[in-house]
Amino acid sequence: MTVSTERGAITLPLTVTDMPDHVVWLPLNSPGSAVHRQLGVTSGSVVRIRADDDAERSDEEERRP
């Protein structure tokens, strides 16, 4: 999944968990990801999200018999 703002974008693995609707949670600092620096946002900010095509292809390949 890729999360982006006007300032930049971060692509991270997607984990689905029980969260309120329209909420995306990201660790503020993890290997390869520094949300404040890369996206220029803080908690509660509005961001864009999109599926990562490579991740979708991997999932499809794993489901094939």
C-alpha cells in the first residue's frame, strides 16, 4: 500500500485490523519510513492511499493452485 501527500509517499506492507472507518495507521518511524519527514504530516492528517500493484500480483500468484 502507498500512502502519500503533496510532499511525498511511503510504500509499506498492508495489514488489515479492526480500526474505525477511514483511518490509516502508520508507525511514525520504522526501517525505510519516517512519516513526519517523508509525508510532512502529523496524527489526524488527511492522506491519499492506493494499492501497490506488485503486492496485488503476489497475492494472486499465492492463491493459484
